[in-house]
Amino acid sequence: MLQRPSVFLVVLGLCLLLVWSAPLLGAPAAKAPAAKAAAEAAAPDTPKGDAPKGKGDEASGDKLDKQLAGISDRLTELMNEDMNLAMSLMGMQQKANELVESPDKATEELSKGGATTKLREYKQVLLQSAQRLQALDAKYGALQKAQKTLERDREHATTEQQARLDDLSNRLQAKHRANVEKIAVYYEKAAEPKIALQILSEVYQSTPEKQRDRALKERVGNLSEKAGNYKDAIVMFKSILDALPEKDRYRDRALGEKLGGLYEKAGDLKAALALYQAFLNAMPADKRDTDGKTFRDRIANIEKKGGKTAPAARDPNRQKRY
């Protein structure tokens, strides 16, 4: 006859069962960190510079791509329109030139008040050309505004999208500058230097200082002179002179003659004398009689007017800046 197990033995058996099964029950939890690490190692690498995208970011990126493509397509359309207009303007320019014996003389006559029938027709063709090009440039301006609007989301754009934004910006700025310079030429030929200067000054002001090249400064300076703004013209040509390396500063005789002439027109004879003398001093002694003739003649003319000879070693860079 079998005996019933005691309560003590039953409790002891349950305790031993729990002890043996504990490692098995805890194994999944212990393996969790290892599983997480393995999952992270298996995940694809994210390119540096571009953060992982969520659904919202992907939608925003797709939208920017479409907007960039739209501006690029519109720019291509405008370039085609630009080519057609260029051909038309060439024909108009030829027509204008046929109205006068010499375009340069025609501009000079217009500036002096000439008003013959042919001169008026010549001027009208030039003004129409300028206005047609201005209308086209306004379309480029609208694209520039659209591109600048997209720049607001630049920090959320990918590296590729930022490169496309930069490319569009550079192309639009270059085209705008080229258009404005052509427009200014039309107004200048039509004997409207003040309008030409106003238009070109907008490009000059919007161009970063380091990108204001000599050609642009000379254009603004020459227009300022024609408009009677001699001090503004001096600022332009003086900045060109100052930008030259010191060893080459007084070798550009044409620049010296131009700047000195502006000083004279502005009534600053001291600055003119100092500049002419500096250019003479920079010449080899055996070249001063030939290469320095213009400067020596101008110094003599100023002295006849009552001016004083500038000190031989004086540097015009120390003159008052306007």
C-alpha cells in the first residue's frame, strides 16, 4: 500500500522546478540587446550630409524637385525667346545705323540737342530696342524671385538640390547682368546717359564687392562722367587704380590720363597734379620725354591756370576720398 508524499516534499519539489527553469525563462530578455545591435548593424548606411527622411521630408523633397524642374524648363523657354529677340534687335540696330552716317557722331549730335528727322528716328529705334529687352529681362526677374523663394528651404534641401539652386542662381544673375548692360548701351547710344547710369547702377549695387570687375566699374565710371557726375566717376576709376599691385599702379597711362582728367573736371587740380607727377616718377628717366609727354603737357596747362606744381614724391592715394 502506497503512502502519500508529505507536504514538505511537495513544496521542495516546486522550489527546485522554479530554480531549474529560471535561466530558460530569462533567456529571451538577456538576448534583446544583442538582437538590437545586430539589427542596427544590418540597417543600410545613411549618406553623410543628408538626414534620414520621414514621409513628410520625402514629400517636401519631391515638391522641391518639381519646383526646380519647373524653373529650369521656364529658363530654357526664355533662352529660346532670347535668341529670337537677339536676331530681331540686330535687324533693328542695322536699320538705325542706316539712318545716320556714323552712330558715334549721331549720339554726339543728339547729346548736343540735334533734332533732325533721321536723328529722331535713330533715337526712336534705339529706345524701342531697349524697351523690348527690358520686357524680356522682367521675365528673367520673375524667375529670379521664384528661385530666391526656394532658397528659404535651403537648409532642408539635399546636397544635390542645393547644387541645383546655386546653378540656377548663377545662370539667372549672369543673364540679368548681360541684359542690363545691353539695355544701358541702347540708352547711352540714344544720348540718355542718366537713364543708362540708373539702370547699370542697379547691377553694380547688387553685385558683391569682390565680383565688381574692372569692366563694370569702367562702364559705371564713363556713364557717370557723361551724366556730369564727376565725383562718382572719380570713385570708380580711383578704385580701379587702388586695386592694382603697387608696383604696377602707375604703369597704366590710359588710366592715369582718365582719372587725372576727371580730377580736372571736378576742379580738384591738386589731385590731378599729384597723379600726373606720380605717373611721371614711375617712368624710367629716358622715357619721360616720350611716354610722359601727355602728363607733362597737362601739368603745364594746370600751372598756366594758376595751379601749383605737385611735390615730386607725393602719392595721389593720400588724396581725399570722395
